[in-house]
Amino acid sequence: MTHTATELPTVASSHDDGLPTLGTEEVLRYSRHLIIPDVGLTGQRQLKNARVLLVGAGGLGSPLALYLAAAGVGTIGLVDFDVVDLTNLQRQILHGTKDVGRPKLASATDRIRDVNPHVHVEGFETRLTSANALDILRDFDIVVDGTDNFPTRYLTNDACVLLGKPNVYGSIFRFEGQASVFATADGPCYRCLFPEPPPPGLVPSCAEGGVLGVLPGLIGTIQATETIKLVLGIGEPLVGRLLLVDALTVRFHTVKLRRDPSCPACGTRAIRELVDYEEFCGIRQAEAQQLADAVPEITPVELAERRRRGDDLDLIDVREPHEWEIAHIPGARLIPLATVADAALTLDRSRDIVVHCKGGIRSAKAVRQLRAAGFSRVWNLSGGITRWSEDVDPSTPRY
Amino acid sequence: MSRRVHVRVPASTSNIGGGFDCVGIAVDRWLSVAVTLDLSRDDVCITREGTLCELDATPDDDRIIVGFRAACRHAGARAPRRLRVRARSAIPIARGLGSSAAASVAGAVAANALLDLALDDQAIAGIAAAVEGHPDNVAPAVFGGATLALSASGSKALTVRPLTVSTELALILAVPDFPVETTRARALLPSTVSHPIASRAAALGAALIHGLATGDAGLLAAALDDVLHVPYRRQLVRGFDAVVSAARGAGAYGATLSGSGSTIAAVAPRTFAVAVCHAMRSAWRDVGVDAQAFESRTPARGYALRTRSHSLLKRSPLMPVTLHLPTVLAKLADGKAIETRGSTVGEAVADVAARYPSLAPRLRDDTGKPYPFVTFYLNDEDIRFHGGFEARLADGDELTVVPAIAGG
């Protein structure tokens, strides 16, 4: 590595082990590491020599990037194509209020430089795909999975197995998290744990189901710890073990993972190249199905116009009560999706019915249920209460 | 050789409007108790989990032990001195949901099974009611569903009969964050009531029974407006009037104190159950009270017992095990740790699936096979490497469900 701080006087320059040297400022900066015998000067130089790729600069990526940078990991790669959004700031501590609207990569690079100017940041402002994953991952020693969706998790896993790179895994939902280290020489991989993803729509994402803001902090710092242990070759990494964290009960529990001899990635090695992960995760099929199942729609502007005209409309909100509490459209009635079938018995078939949810997906399901139950005058509010807020009534809070 | 029994007993609501002191309904929140005769000890030891953590009663004062000893006394048996009791409850304490009646029943049932006392359910109910003083909570805890508990005047004899509840009705319980002490609630009641009040109470009692059976809106609305205790006790429950009117506004026929409070119970058409839950919780929040509200699948069953005697040589086929659920699935059951049993993992999962229909499709597919995205661990070992759902269970095994999640 040649990008070390050559302008600074260096110490320990007489090593011929190929590891970079540390400047005097770095020696002082890392002194609390250097005085741990298990890390020491050599360990710190190994960290400086290390190339770690973070897939995702979001909830998990935030503490990862900050701690790995502070710890002196020499090169941090970041893959993220997203832009900082206000709803990210509740947990993505890599980004600040001033960064809203900026690319996460730009914001992350600034923040990492501020934490530790000795870190070299390599940004990839792209979605990780089957076409680019091998090229991006190839130049790194360790890959850390901090993505937020199943297709990218399977893609990251398979690419790591094909390239023989350890995959430091972390995943979160609401109050619970999981962490492990996959795809080491002897250990299991993500597919050994979950051979197939759940069908789209069954497991809500954090955007749909929410996540406790500090939870990515808990899990991301565990991933950072595992990454540093792998670089230093110390301790017992989470290989062959899955850590389950429950923030509500503060239960940290590990279960045993085994390499599955029939795993198509690391067992039989039937997977010789990257596949179409959107298709593997059923997303293309679900999108096609959604198009095929299209339901009659009404836009928020049209709805507002019809209400202004005094049309007799039954506006039904199929979200959950806690969402209703955050915001609701005046005049709407709350009938959560799970109870729509029962409630159908009490609805007036002769009235026009408009159904809405947060973004239009759940209400489309409700519209299909009602149409199957013989209701013909029923519409889906396209874009849900979110677009209602955007297009009709900005005083309606968005969430 | 040691013996152990497991008992599950439901919560219950009582004093439902016109059914003061006689009508009770089993509620889908459970107390689980495991009692072991442990000859290696020389005392009684209790571990408490869930809502029971709030209790600090000594073992001698614990309702489970009191019920256990009362059953022994009734049957003329000597109560064993060496007992190990593990109790876990999802029933809110001191909220008018029959937590202590459930404990007394659990103790009596455990004693009956463990010591072969040969008591029938009527006798169990009588024993627990005598200990407890609340036959209207004890009866549904024993028999399940809705019950009428009639104490013969001047004697301890108890007559219990099941009541019909229309399947169109939902029972909603809104539980605030503050307790009401039963003794204090009792002290507020007048020692006598006037004749007009008494005759109105008789009419309301009849209205309640017929209203529950038929779902008659007018009868239920009248019957849930009690005259015997709510007028005196509502002062103990901050926000009572607001919560009751919010429940009515959201579609309930009416609402009243559950037991002596602080829980408020509403009866509503099934369709409006969710809206009523929400309205009651919101109304309470508006007066600064944090509350949980839930619909009890009516009628909940009565107590369930499983018993086995085991030694190292002989293993019974249905092993009591605990299934641990992640928070997101726990909402579909009654807690994160479900006591279940089966000789294999598949049987235990099937038992849980049968008890919690909305949880079932999250655990296994339509044909009862495991999903590739939900992994089960048997004492921290992946079951797929031990025969999958055919993996054998042993007493006290711990099963953990790990679903795939993708958040980051």
C-alpha cells in the first residue's frame, strides 16, 4: 500500500513484512490499541493494511464505517447509491441533518475523513448487481453485509463464496438482530442458514415495519468487532454461530450453524456464477403479478375533487391503529386489512368505496378482497396517504 | 424418580355488567405453572416470570401454593414439603383479570394431578373459590368459556353452568398501567342497596344472559351499564367515563369494569373489535394513562393439564418443551415463550400452530413442512441436521424460531 502518510516521519520502518508503517501521529492516535498486547504495533499495521468493503452505508453501515475508520482500517470501500433522507437520521449516524438530499457516499466520505484522515475511502455509487459484484468485491479482504434487502444479501453471499472472502453478516428488524460470519474457509454461508428467502411481502422491511434506532448500532458494532478480529486473527469469530440479539429482553443468544453439504453455494458448489437475485427472491414474479392484478384507482387529487363536490363516498383506511394515530385523512374510517373480510358484511354495496393505506399496496389487496366479495364500486387510492399529503393536504404528516 | 405436572390456566373477566359476582368469561391470557416434587430439596421454591415478577409474596402466601395445599387438605392428603414451582404469567396483576383466581386454580389442579387426589372439576372449582372468594373468576378458569357461578345461600357449595356466547360478539379488554387493589375496591361498596336498585339489577342480569347468547344490541347496551358496583368503584379508575364512551363511539354495545378494575371490558360486534381496542387505548392516553387493549378470542378454553412421571429409564412420548418466538411473532401468540409438547419438533410446532391459528402460517407451510426461510433450533442445534421436524424431543428442551430478516 502506497497511500500511507509519507509526509510524516515513520517509526518501525525497518520491517520487511510488507505491512505499511505508522507515522508518529498515527502511533499516538492508536496508542490505546498499541498497548494491548493482542493488537500491538503489528496488529495496528495489519489494520492499516486491511481493505474492508461495506455493502450499504445505512443503519448497519453507519457504526461500521465510524468504528472501522476510527480503529484505523486502511481502506474502507462503500457501496451505496442512495441519497440521505430525513427518515434515515433516526439511526444512520454517519449522516447529519445538513446532509439531507446529498448522496450517502459523499456524506459518508466527509464524515470518515473527519474521524480519521488516514483512512482511504473507495466509493462505489451504484447498486451492487450480478454484473458488478465480483469486480467490486475482488479487491477487498473482507466484505461486510449491511444491506436492507434479500436479493442483495444473497448476491453478497454468493459473490463472497465464489471469491473466498469472509462475509460479516448483520440483519435487523424492529427490536431484534442477527449477526454471523459467513463464507470463511471452513464455515457455513448465508444459504446454509436460509436456503431460500421468504416470498416478497411476507417479511416487512425496516421501511415498512420500523426498526429501533439504536439496534443497528448494537448489531453494526458487533459486525465491526468481528471484522477487526478477522483482520487481527484473534479471538473466536462468529464462524459457525449465529448471534441473536433481542433488545427488549437484552437476551444475547448464540445458536450453532453448520455448513450444509447440500448448499448450492458452499456445499455442492452448483452455483458457479452470479444469478438474477431479483428473480431468485421472487420479486420479478411479484411485480408481474401486481400488474396482472391491477385494481381500479383514484388519485388523491380526484378524491379531493369528488369530496368537494359532495359525492357520497365511503373512505376506508386499512392501515393499523398505530399508523392511524400518526396521521389520518379526515372522514376516513379505520378497518385494518386483517379485518376487511369481516367488515365487508357491514359495508353498503350501493355507495362508492375508496380504500387507502400508506402507499397503496395493502389497500390494493383490500380492493381485490372486496371485489371478490361482490363489491363493484370500489377504488384504490393511488399512492395512499403519503401521496394525499404530497398532492392534497401537506398538513398531513408523512412517515 | 421425580414427578412433574404442567398446568395452563386462563385469565378471566368477571362482574360483567348485570352479571355482578356470578358471570365470568375466560380470557385468552395464560398462567403456566410447572410443579415438580423435588426430593433433593427440603422446602418450597418458586421462580416467577412474566407479570408475576411484580409479586414478592413468600411461598407460603403464594396463591399457587395456597391452592395446592387447600386441594390436599380437601382430599385428606398431606401436602408435600418439597416442591419446585416454575410460574410464568401473561395475565396482568391486580387489574381485575382474575390473576389470583388463575393461580389458586393452577395450584389445586397441580396438586390433584401430582398426588392423584381424584378431585373432579366441580371440586377443584369449589376449593379454589373457597380459597379465593371469587367463584365468578374461578369458574371460567376451570371450565373455560362463559360461566354462571352460583353459590348456594348459606353454604360453600358452588353450582357452575356454562353460558352461551354468540359467535358474533367480541370481548375487548383494555388494561391501564395502574392497578386497583381488590380490598380497596371492596370497601367502597355499600352494605345494602335500595329495593328499586335490586330489582333493576335482577332485570339487568337477565338481559346480560340473553344478550350474550343472542347478540341482542339493546339488551347488551343496558346490561353493561351496571348498578351494583360500577357507580361506587369508577372513581378508582381514572378516565373511566371517557374510555367507556370511546368504546361505545367505536361500535361497542357497552363497556364496564372487569372484576373490580382497573381493566375495562367492552362487548362489541366482531367487526369493530380493532376499532374499539384502538378507541379505548386512545381515550386513556388522552388522560395520560398508558394502556394496552386486546381482543380475547371468546370463548377461551379452561385450564389445560399435562402430566408425566419420568425416570432415566422410561420416557413418555409427549415431552414438555418451550418454544421461543421473536417479538414480531410473539404478538400472534400470548408471549415470547410458549409451553408446548410433542414427541418430535413437528408435533410441538403443530400443537402451537393449532393453538394460535394466526401464528401457524408463519411457522410452517400449508402441508405442515418447514419453510426454507424459518429455521428452528433445538437447544441451539439446527434441526435440519437432526432430522428436521422429525427430530426427537426430550423433557425441558428449548426450541428457538429464527425467521429470515433483511433490515439494515
